[in-house]
Amino acid sequence: MRLAQHMAVASDRVRATAIEATEFPDLSRAYRVMAVPKIVINDRVEFEGALPEPQFLAAVLQAAAGNGH
Amino acid sequence: MALLNARDEAEVRKQLGQIRDPVKLVVFSETLSGAADLCAQNEQLVREVAALTDKATVETLNLAIDRERAEGYGIERVPAIVVEGARDYGIRFYGVPSGYEFSNLIDSMIVASTGEPGLSEETKASLQALTIDIDIKVFSTPT
């Protein structure tokens, strides 16, 4: 969440939401959370585990480009 | 009973010393929902944290009653926390922030108070060039 919340401060376009997975099982199911941390960007790009800043940014840009998987 | 012990308080107070400008923690609860206990715990935690700095204020809202405010913030579930600095930067917490997320709550208050993200110039430039909205969800667990 740390990188995500700093990104939110850096850009008006970015919103960062931390979700406590066990308190929201419906969301965890909907987003197929099997391991944490799990990051989902614009519901289209996702990854598990902490990524260094450049790779996290690449995921954000991938989501922004609309070519996620 | 306090959620933060004396040692936690001392550590958090030290970290919150980095807050520069005022921050506001907007807490959403729903007393009649199944999440009432978690909402009460969340509200208590936020109040205990805010009491450790003179630069944080707390506003508590009810998801069922303060619907316009909830919509404005895009809050759909409880317990929830919005961390605001000079403006709403889009930082949200769903669920009681404990463990790792507790550290992030404190960090979010500090970065919201300065408006200065700890990111490289290259990252900041890329983010400022975004032309569509980006929603980042970070799922975690307390341990």
C-alpha cells in the first residue's frame, strides 16, 4: 500500500484503496485473492507480492494503456 | 480498553512528528450493520492515533445516513477511512488497519500532510502524465 498511496498523492488521477481481505470476503472472492498483498489496478492488471517502484509503475502504465490481461 | 499500548503510542507519536500540515481522517461506520463491532474498533483506533498529534482531526460519518458524503468519497463499505491532507488525494482504507496496514495508515498521514510523495522524479512525471483514472486496490491481511 505504501507505493500506491504515494502514487495517489503524486497524481490526481490515482486512487489507492487498502482492503483488509479477511473483513471483506466478498471482495476477496471477486478479485480471487489467494495470497497477499495482492494488487489490482483498474480491475485489469494484477499481481501478488511487493514490487519495486519501477515495476509497480510499469503495472500502472500497463493498466492505463488498457492492454492488461 | 486502549488498542495501542504505551510502547505503540510512543513509537507512533514519534513517527507522527513528521506531519507537516494538518490532516483529516474521515471515518465511515454503520452502527446497525453486521460490521458494527469492527466499525467501533476502527473508530477507536483512529481516535487513539489522532490523539498522538495536534495536527490530525477526525470526522465520523455514518454510511447509511451521510450518503452524499459517502458517494462523494466513493465509499461503499464499512469500516472505512479516508485520509485527507490539503485536499483529498484518494487514499482509502477498508477494514481496521492493523499490522502492516497500520504502518501504512501512519505513512499515509505523513505523505498527505506534505503532499510530497517519496517517489523518483521519473515515477512522478509518468503519473502526472496519466490521462485516465487509475484505481489501485491493495489486498492485505493483518499478519
